[in-house]
Amino acid sequence: MSIRKDFIGFTSSFSGALPLDILCTLTGQNFVIPFYHIVSDEECPHIKNLYRHKGVKEFEQDLDYMTRHYMPIGADDLEAVLAGKYNGKKIMLLTFDDGLRQMYDVVAPILLKKGIPAIFFLNTDFIDNKDLMFRYKASLAIEQDHDRYYSAYQSRTEKELIEDTHNELAAKYNSFLVDYKPYMSSEQIRSLIGQGFGIGAHSYSHPYYADLSLADQLSQTLDCIDILKTDFGIKQKLFAFPFTDDGVSKEFFDTIFNNGKVEFSFGGAGIKRDIHPRQFQRVPMEGWNASAEQILKSEYLYYLLRAPLGKNTIVRK
């Protein structure tokens, strides 16, 4: 991931000059799935120490570029994509992870104004601000005392984070949930559904899947979908991996797609193919000081660089 991230960061300074149509033709990749976590002009302390996010103007410029060159589709169009009905057309599916409240306050109004569909992937443990994802807690810890709590940034679980911060910041996390309200409420989620947006599962607690047993991976996935179905009446069974799908086995995918337990799943490895036709890879749009045009064109360049090595199809064991 770091090699790819460094490559995108380096090439984004000049990739914008390359013709998009030629890059699409050379790679054969006309379907892109950009994803974001947050859009805000405010300082976000739970994000600040993790990655660079985009402001409203940058986000709108991203959308304007992408909709000039790609036809937006929604969750209901995915079966048609799989059936090849969009072959030869440049299409995009916009997605957002973690269910942060800016999805309702900032993002949805912009998408509605521009007529762009999207899918919002939710962690059910955090809806209604019941808890805070451990990586966001790590950012708040570093914000509190960088030198003392920087090791929290390396944590891969809630347990490791508690050990790194000596369990001293629980009151701060609770206060942040009450005062800042980082996540959407159930009422706001129902409003998004009523406005025609798609809703999908993102696991219930946002773990690294590579660190889980197969049984826990399946529980995080299928239980989250069941909760969303019960609480919000979602009909499509969509799932986006938290962090990454790197290291997730073929058996996991065989199981979730068996008998339609999951209809489509989504990773975040950029423009790549997957051996499972119902598993799509997405393009992260945050972390760089770069536009959508620069990021997407750099992704195409990375695809072309790896093509001779046969590295653009993710193989599962």
C-alpha cells in the first residue's frame, strides 16, 4: 500500500496532463469507484492526525471533473455492470465510508443538488454516537499530547490503543461523542434512505480483517448487514471492507456470496481486478493534496506500470 500511495503522490503533480480517454483505452478500465470518508471545511480532530481530507470546494471540483468524464450510476445499477450493459462507457459509483455526520450535513445536499447517486457504508457500533472507532480515538489522543501518545497511531485494535494510552482518555472520547457528535443518527440515516441514497455495511466495529479469524470476519460482515436490514429496512446487501481486504481468503468470499448473503463487496486497492466478479476495488480520494483528475490518472498510470508483471488482478488463497 505504501508503494502505491507514494507513487500516486509523486505522479499526481504531472498526471493531470495525460489524456483520460487514452488511459482508459490502454488499461481497459472504464468503471471507477471513488470513495471518501469525510468532506469538511472545519478542522476535524478525529481525522486530523490520520490523513488529509478534502474541503467543500475541493470536493465539488472533484465531482465536476468526474461527472464530466464518467456517467454516475447507483447501487441499483451494479447488476447491469456485472452483466456488461455498460461496456464501452465510462461510469463511476461514488461511495463514502464510516457514516460520519458530514455525510448528512455536507455531502448529501451537494449530491442532491448535482443529481449524483451514492452509497454510504456504515459501522453499526457507532450509529447514534454510541462509540468511536479506535483510529479516531488515536487521532484524538495524539491531538491531546503528540509525544506521549504517538504510539497510539500504530495501534491495530482497541485493546492496543487502550494499552498505548494507558486508558487515560476514556472521558475525552465520551465527551467528544456527546459534544461533537461525529457520526450520523438513525434519523439522519433514514432521511438519506428516503432521499434515494444507498446504504451498505462496513462491519460493526471497523477492525482490520486480516487480523481476524474467518468466523469473526463473517460475523462482522453478515451481522452488520442483518442489523441494517432490521433497523433501516435496507434491501440490497452491500459490504465495504474497513481499512483493506488485503489478506482476506477466497473462502471468505465464497461464503458471503453463497446464496446471496452479500450481493456486492468493495475493497480499496485502487484500479484493479479481483478474481471474484462481485468484489469491486475502489479508489481512495483522500490523503494527497491532489484533485480527482490527478488521483485517477495516477491510478491508471500505476495500473499500466504493473500490467507487464501481471499484478493488476488480486488473487485469493
